[in-house]
Amino acid sequence: MGGLKLKRYLLVTKPGIIMGNLISTVGGFLLASQGHPDWLVMVATVIGSALVVASGCAINNWIDRDIDARMERTKKRVTVTGVMSPAAALAHGLLLGVLGFACLAWFTPMVTVYCVAFGYFIYVGVYSLYMKRNSVHGTLVGSLSGAMPPVAGFCAAAGEWNTGALILMLMFCLWQMPHSYAIAIFRQEDYKRAGIPVLPVVRGITAARRQMVAYIIAFAVACVALQVAGYAGYGYMAVAVATSLYWLKLALDGRQTDNHVKWAKQVFVFSIITVTALSVSMAVDGKQPKQQLASLTQVIAPHA
């Protein structure tokens, strides 16, 4: 019983989401490090980001406990079953957030704190409290939050917001859309029961599939832009092109199937493979960016 009471503090933070975000955070950090990482800053970035993500997930569980009770996938969460009280989940989330932001503020550049704070505000304040329940565009708004971990990692190493950070934000925002729509398709009945207005529920699977194809194409262009701008090498480019094209093929296969649940699960699984492969490849195949594209700050306000 005591073990379960302790375990609930881990389960309420959604460990799988934390791990996925940390992989992309490390990828962004090593990309900007150009083979010379500051290990202390990287460890602080990983720990601080993990705590903040855990905080957001715990508070999201506190906010969503009513709709989680209606969904098959989430009805066994500790905030639904009563293993953890709403007050405990909220307090746990707030404490993790304070610790996470303190770690980032102490050890990393302030631009990292701003990126993480922006993602946190979008996820907890805008997406969880309003957009998820009230708008079909909630997925798009939420994608801004999901894109922040690799951007924060990149900025922690670079010490600034620059073109590379912008491209990473576009990449991971665009990736979130087909990934999330795939989940919404194979969990469509769950979302209907909970009254969550995701695109496949509101406008149908065909509309969702068309948008998935468009987003994957845009995602592929953004991935290539990272290499064209000089932030990654040809090894990264090969991985980006190969994974994007196969992911696009899977999305297009949706036109020829009647088993949309099976198809959406395939698209979802490969989305995880794609983002993991990109995170690893950009970490090991980063290079010095072209000077003229290196910094938005220099373009907007050049040094005298």
C-alpha cells in the first residue's frame, strides 16, 4: 500500500510524456553544442525541463479528471480512481514547477526559461483550461507547447534564440499535428464520450487525413530547412528525408483502407520513430550554421 501511495506521485506526471520530451530536449541541446556540450548546463536543462513537464502533466491531470473519467484510456488515472486526491495532485504539480523553473533559472540562460515558461503557459493555461474542451483548433495551439522542449534545449546550448530555434519550433509543431490526429482517430470513441472537439470527431476522418498529409509535407520541408540553413549535415538530411517520405506514404495509405483504427495506429507508431530518429540524428550530425543565417537577433539588430 505504501508503495502504491509513492508510485501515484510518479504516475500523475505521465512518465512516458516526460521521457519523449527529454529525448528531443537533448537532441536540440547537442545540435546547438556542435560537439562541445557544456555538460553541467545540459544536465540542468534536462532536470529542470523534466520537472516542469512533470508539473504540467500533474496539473493537467488535476484539470482533466472529469473528462478522464469518461475515456477508456484515462479512466484508471490516479486522479480519477481516487488513489490521489485532486488537492495532492495540484500541490505536487505546483511544487515540481517551482523546482523546475528554479533549476533552469539558476543554471541555464534566461532564454531557456522563457521558452519553457511559454510552453508551460500554453499547455496548462491555454490548452488544458480552455482550448482542449472548446475548440477544434486546440490541437494546433497545444502543438506550440509540444515544440518547446527541443527549442529550450537548443537555446540552452546556443545562449540565444536564433534561426535554428525557429526551424526546430516549426518542425516539432508540424510533427505534433499528424501525430495527435492519428491518436484522435484510433481513440475517436473516447473523445466523443468525453465531448472533446478534436478534428476527426468534428469534421470526420477524411478531413483529418487530408490535413495529416499536408502537415507531413510541411514537416518534411521544415526538416530539410534545418540542413539547408547549415545547422545539420547530410547524415541528418538522409534520415529526415527517409522518415518523412515513409511517414507520408503511411498517411496516404489512409485513402485505400476501411480499417482506420489500424491505419491510424501505424501512422502514430511511425511518428514516434520519426521524431526519435530526427532527435538522434541532429544530435550527432550538427554543424556550424552559415553565418548569414545564424541569428535572427543579428539580422534584426546588427552590431555596430
